[in-house]
Amino acid sequence: MRNRIADASLLLFTFALLATLAQGAIVSNVLSTPLNGSNTSNATPDFIFTSVSTTDTTFNCTVFVDAAPSGTSAAVANGSATTITANASLTQASHAWNVTCTDTEASLESSTYFLTVDSTAPVVTYNSPANNTNSTSPLLTVNFTVTDNLAPTLNCNLTTDEGIVLNASVLNNTATLISKTFAANGAHNWSVACADAAGTGANAGGRIYNFDNTSLSIYGVTTNQTDIFYSNESGNNVLTLIVNASDAGVGIQYLTANFTALGQPTTLLNMTNYAGTMWNASITITSVAGVNFQAYNLSVFGQDNLGNGHTAIGQGFTTVLLYNQTYMLPDAQGCMQRGAATSNLATATDFNHVNLVLEPKINLSCQLGGIDPAAPAWMSQFMTVALLNFTSVNFTDPATYTALQLIPSAIQISIVAPGEFGDSRIFFNATALAALSTNTTITLYRLPFTSRPAIEQDVGAAGFNGSSLSWAQGATDGNLTFSVYGFSGYNVTDNSTPTIAFVTPVNGSITTDSTPQMNVSLNGTMTQISEATFTIGGTTFVYNSTTNTANCFNVTAGSERFTCLFNWSALTDGAQTLTVAAWDYGGVDPGNTASSSVSFTVDTAPPAVTINTPAANSWHNSNFTINVTITESGTIVKRQYTILNATGGTHTAWTNLTNSSGYWTAAFAAGTEAEGNYTLQVNATDSNGFVNDSVTAVFWVDRTSPSISSFSLSDSSVEVGDSLSGTCLASDSLGGVSTSITGISTSSAGSKTATCTATDSAGNTATSTASYTVASSTSSSDSGGGSGASYAAVTGSTVFIDSIPAGTTATFTIPAYGDIAFGSISFAPSASLSNVEITVKHYDVPPFGSTELANPVYQYLQVEEKGITGVTAATITFKVDLAWIESNDGVDAVSLYRWNGNAWNEYKPTLTSKDGSFAYFTVTVPGLSIYAIGKSSQKLTAPTPTTAPGTTPATPAVETAPAAPGVPVPSAAPKQTFAWLIVIAVLVVVAVVVFWVASRRRAHKRHGY
């Protein structure tokens, strides 16, 4: 029953749902704008929405504002945005709006949006600062209040000529601060504008903020005249000071001209701004009595409207001069006066262009500190000695007045009586009178010449106008007038330097004469030559009034021209420089001087040739570069080489060498050329025809390795410590061959290999090996070598050094240090050595020519050398096996013995270090020879014996003091071996006891007890 009821209910629900879906209806109303919660100043806004119907294409929709209809559209398109404008103005307030749409089937009301209408603009009121506020602070802080009828907060901004400051949260009707920091001084525009949420804005209007924290600027101070001279005379007594000044901020408050320095009644005077940035102030000069003719500095000071002071941009002052009359001051000694012709500047009207006349009157006797009593009377009186007429002098330059003051010391006159040595001289100090150096006419009076003299200005000075020279001859003297463009010193008679001309040698020439002739012409120019020197290197030939090794003579008796003709003696080949210095009788003794040089080359020998590579009788197995040094004092025109083969035939025809970093080179392919000997010959010819083609070098090419015909050892199976030697036979098809054997050592047991290396003269090598076995020793033996063994070396090693400079220490490191006890040999030869060769061999028996050492020997060694002379001392480093040392009384018992040809000399070495296998020593010996490393023949200090009470201690053995390291010690006689036999017997007994105890312990362990 229940199931049937449920089925019936489900069926009814299904029919109802299908019926509903079959009907049409508005399914959505979506509002677009105005956005929910938005603001607008438009009282009749547009309402935009979109409605969707499932049946109708158009239908009717109504906008409701505050639940009242505010606009209707009967043709709303299905699914399209629709705009309905409010049909009546909305009040300024917050409003709720929605849309209801109705199609043929049903109606649908949208959600509700809220809109605020606000069309009343806010009001902005400035609280501070006031308009045109002046401040030294760059920080502008504006205090304002904005009011609005609806908005709780508003957006406001402070706009200035340097940017905008924003504030988006200004509270309604609340005093608010906005600040701006200005970067530049000046008047800054600013204003505040605000807008409410509806976008209605207001601006309170612009204001000015005057920021100024810098001083006013004064750009230049000048006067109203083109010159700077003022006096109390009409037309030249009104001084107007003019200033160009400005202020970047609030403007200039005042400027004051400071006339205090002039000593006039008016000292400070406020200036007037007469045009733009230009200011001026004027005073009248009323008195110049007692005023020195000097410069006065006039300055200006002031401040702007904020009290900032002034800064001068450039020179903040100008200079003027007050004068009553320009005059020449007497000199300090009272020897100069002003003549009546001197200009009176009181009459000058244009100080930029003044024709100035100066008349110095000088008492020569006063100036010279006395004169010859026979001199003319006028020389003891104040006489006019010069008249200077300066054209267009600029007195606006303050230096002009300084120059006028220096005239007494700046003009110097020296007149020499006829017949005396020297020049008459009139000197105008160009530095002191620089301000007066214009177009000037000078008249010099009382010059002691009977004809017009030559006037020469100082070397390097400018200004003399020789074309205007005139001479007025008197009875015994005359007046000279000339014009200058600048000042200098002017000499009368000879102030020219001598001239020097080389006839021979010619500059840059080459002579084949080692005693060339020197032919030199000298000219004293107005006076004779007083002295001349001729120098090459450290040798000098001389001409003067007492010596004439240069054979100089007058061309014409009494003239200033000389010829010097002589031969130099024994000049060496090479560049030479002849330097000639000459003096004349002009001016002060020794007169004017000049010098000149000529370079030439002496060449009396052919070029020098040195063949660096290949060395004489050298051997080569690979390509090498021929290297030749060619030197010549002159010019080399030919550098060639040729190579002859073993039969004297031409292998390489004469060929030019190539310059390579100062050497002359050519390639030789020894790696591919036929083997055999060659002869290199070099030809060097200079520009004088000298030829050197006698330098040759014979060399060999050998790329074939030597042959080892046999290599055998004296025994193939030995015990540790036994002697073992090897025999190696080798040959080479061209040159010599040397052999060395390495790898022989009986110091430890094992299977080993010995190697024989054969090396020919060219460095080609061949090797052969032999194997041997070293077994552990079954019996003890003396460390010394036995007699009757082969003298072949167990091991040999050879070291080469190309060259050793005199006094330089050379160290030969022994490559086969592992088998040879010697590690290195060092010495410093007294003379330079080349192609040095050292071969070190070690033997198990004494080398041939020596005898067996009586003491136990660790190793015999022989040092064979080639090309070594002048060696009186050598330092040797060597090593000794620690096991051998321990069995021979320790390191203090180690000595190096040197065979002196008749006996062994002992040298005590110095222990330098130890490692786990060897002790290392160094010792100095007097030269290279045969050596033995063995036990010292010196007795060691024995420990003090301990004696029991009541017993007599044994008398200690007499001890020989150890020798200092490197000092030879005579060899000791063979030692008795009886005591050693007792020690060995004791050691054997101890060993047996130890072995028996150890065996018993092992037996106990095996049996469990």
C-alpha cells in the first residue's frame, strides 16, 4: 500500500515540473551601471542592465528608484544591454534602484543597487602660509580645510612648479597638512585642489612661496671710465662704481659701495638699481694731495630680503688709481735723477694712450763707484745719458706705475773706454719694464766711439729695429738713436759667438786611417780667437796664448779667422766624436763661446765573427739553427755562410744569413741530412772592403744509435753485501761512445735487473739489461772490500754543464743517487770554464791507482772530470745506509777519505739529516779525486765505567780529538779484532738464549700450560 502511494506522488511531481518548464518566464535581470555603491554628479543618470527571457524577444522593463518608477521601456531586447535614463532629477542623497521586467508569461525583479547623487562641489580654504611668504627653508607646508555636503573623505593634491603631492584621504571639514620640499631657490607657485567621490572638484587658487637660502650674487664690479685713473681735476674726478648683481630668491634688499680706501669724505654709499640687474653709486674726488701713485681696490657688499649676504662670482672688486703727477724716483744710491723732459701726467687726458717721455740723468762716477781720474769731466756730473719716448703707454694697467718706479734700477749703462777689453752696454730690464714695452724711440748719449758702433740686442730678446738706427758723431763720442718694439740689453762692438766649421773629418764619414787629419776653421766674429779645445774621448788638443798643440794660426795676420790643422794619434776602431769649443775676445774675459761636434767612424779591421751554433766539433742528431754573431765598427755589406761536406765539397753554396734579434741565423736540417762531418764557413764584409771569411766550425751529424755488443755481470747470483760488477762493450759508427751501468746493488735481497746505457757523441743511446739475484747473507763479513777483484765500476753517472763563469758556484747533481752514495758536487772555479763534464763511479774495491783503506768501507768512489781547472775546494754531499752506520759505531764514526796520490786523507763530514733508510752528510775537500766512505780512524769518547766500592776503575783509553769537518786526519792503523770477536760471541749466546726461551713458550702454549 505504501509503495503505491509513493509511486503516485512521484508521478504527480513529474507532471507538475513538466508543466512549469513548458511555460515562458524572465529568467535573469543583471544590473550593470551605475555600479553598486558608486557616486555621480548627474541627477538624471543612465541605468544599464541586461534581461533574459525564455520565450519573448522583446518585453517590458521598469527602473524603480527608492521603490518609485523612474523610467520604463517596452522594447527591451532579450539578452541585450538596455539603457533607461531617469525620467526625473534625483535629489542629492543616497538612492536604491532596481529593475522589474515582464514578458508574456511572468515578471522578475532584479537585485537592488545603491547610488549616491552629489553635484555640489567641495570648498577648499587655505589656513597657511600666506601668499608671497618668504622663507630660507625649502620645505613648504600647506595647512588647508576642505568641506563637502556629503563626502566623508576627499582626494586632494598640492600642485607646485616642481611637482604634485597627492593625499587621497583628506577628512571632510578637517584641517590638513601637505608638504613639498623645493630644490631650487626662487618664487614657487603652489595651489590645492580637492574632489569628492562623485568627481566634483574645487581649487582654492594659486599662491606664491618665496624660498631663498643663498646669498645674492655680484657678477662684476667696474667703473664709468675706460681707464682706472682719477684725480681731483674736472672731467676726471667723478668716480662711478657699477655692479651687476642678482638674487635667485626674494630679491636684493640693498647694495653698498665701499670707497673707504680712497681717503675721500664719502666712504660708504648705498647703490641704486638703475636698470635690470645693474646698480651704481658715484662720488667726487676732492683731494689727491700726498696720494701715492698706487692701486686702490673698491668693493661692494649687500644682502637680500631674507638677510642672506653676497657672494662674488669672479672678482668682487675693481681697482682704480689716484694721482697728482707721475715722476721718476731717484735710485737708492742717488746716482740717477729725472730730467726736465720727463712727461707730467697731470696734463694727460687719456690714460689708455699716453705718450710718455723719460729723461734719466746719471752720474757715471757715482754709479760705477769711481772712475779713472783721466776720464772726461762729464762722467762725474749728472748728464743725460738717454731719452726714452714711449708711444701709447696704457696707464690703466697697474703694472705701468710699478715699471715707472723701477726705472732707476731697470736701466743700466756701462761705457768702456777705448782700447780696453769688453763691450759698452746699455741694458733695459725687460721684465721690470714690461708694461712700457711698446713702440719706443731711444737716444743714447755720450757713447765712446768715433764711428757708428754695432748695436746688438741680447740673444733671444725681441724688439730691436735696426732700420731706424742713426748716429750723431761728436768730437770724442756720439749719440745713438734707434727704435725698439720691446726692451732688451744692447751691446756695442762684439757680442757674437765664434763660428766653427769642420773641413775634415766630414760628419758621418768613415775613415780607414787611425791617425786622421783634423782640419777646422774658426772665426771670432769681430775679435780674434782667444782659446780653442779639440776633444775626442779623454784626449784634448789645445790652442791658447801659451799652448798650441792644435796647430792653430791666423789666416791673415791680425784677423779673426783661424785654421787649425793637426793629426790625431792612434784612434781605436769604432764611432768617434770630435768636439770643438772656441772663445773670442768679445765681452768679458774669456769672451763669447761656442761649441760644435762632428761624428765619424774609424774602421781599420774586418768584421769580427763568432760562430755560436754549432759549437766546434759538436755532434747533432736533429735540426738546429746556425747562430752567428757579427760585429763591426763600420757598415757591414755582406753576411753569408757556406757548408762543406766531409770531402771538402760544397754542401751549401754561399747563402745570406738572416737577422734574428741581433744574431745572424740559418736553418740546418741535421735531422735529414747525410750523417758525417761538415764544415761551416762564414763571410762578413764591411763597406771598406775588409773581409773576414776565416772563421769555421766543424760539426758532425749522427742519428744512428750506438751498438752494445755485450753486457754481462761478474756473477748472476750473489749474497747481500757481496761485490758485483758489470762489463759493457759498445761501439759507434762515427763518434765516441760512453757507457754507464745502473741498477747494481747488493744492499738488499731479491731478483734485480742491471742496465747498461751506451751514449754516443750526438746523444743517441742504446740500452741492454742483465738479471741477477741477491740472496740473504748466510755469514757475517767485513764491510771493507777485498783485494783481487775487478776494477770495473759497479755504477757510473755523468753530468755535463756548458759553461761556468769565474767565481760562480756550480753544482753537479748525480742522477744515479740511488746507487751512488754521492748526491752532489759543488765548486767555484777561479777562471771561467766551458764544456765541463764530471763522471762519478762507485766501486766495491779500491779504484785503480789507490790502495785498500784499513778501516771498514761503505763505498769507494772515483770522480773523473773533463774541462775543469782552477778548483781548490769542492763540497760533496753523500748518504750512508743506517744499517751500515749502526754496525760501525754510529754517525759520529762516518768519515770521507780522499786519495792524495800516495795515501788516504780523512775528512770529517757534517750530518745534515736522516730519513728511515739513510743518514745524509756534507763535507768540503781540496779538489776532485778518488774517495772512500768508511769508518773513522779517530777514537770515540768511551763512557765512564762504573766501579763497585773498593775496586779500582780501569784506565780509559787515550782518545784522539776529533778533527773539524773538512780537515784531513791521518788514517789510523788497522784495528785489533780480538775485542770484536768477544762481543760477537756474547751476542750469539744471547741470541741462543732468547731463541730457547721463545721456543719453550710456544711449546707450553701447544700443550696447554
